[in-house]
Amino acid sequence: MTSLTIDSEAVRDLPPSAKLVYLVLQEDGPLTQADLIDQTALPERTARFALDELADAGVVSERPFTGGDARKSVYTVRSRQKNK
């Protein structure tokens, strides 16, 4: 079994649902909200809340879905910038 770790300080204090969404995006992203709901079994409102929390923390980015439905978005974990 693969061990997943949260590599962002910004995510550690977020709710468990946000941590789950972050880990799934980190492992399998980019994903749509529907994909996240399928993979996490979270209710739609909980998944949306988790994505909002992650976006507010600056660790997830959102872009338009290019696969047909312009109302959909695709979510990706932002790359960490290294501080020197």
C-alpha cells in the first residue's frame, strides 16, 4: 500500500475532507469535482467546501474544463515553490 503524506503546511490545519481531497488530487489530479466525488465518496456539498478551503489556502488551482462542458472546472494541486 502506498503511503500518502501531506506535503503542505497550509493543509495540515484544514478539515479532514479537505485533506482527503488534497491527497486524491496530489495522487490522481488534475480532476473535476465529479471525479473527486466519485473517488472520495464525499457528498457534493462537502467536496465543494473542501475545494473552497483548499483554494483559500492557496494549494489548489482551478481552471476551465476543456472536455466539452464549459461549466465544469478542473482542479490541480499547485506546485510548491522552494524558499531559498
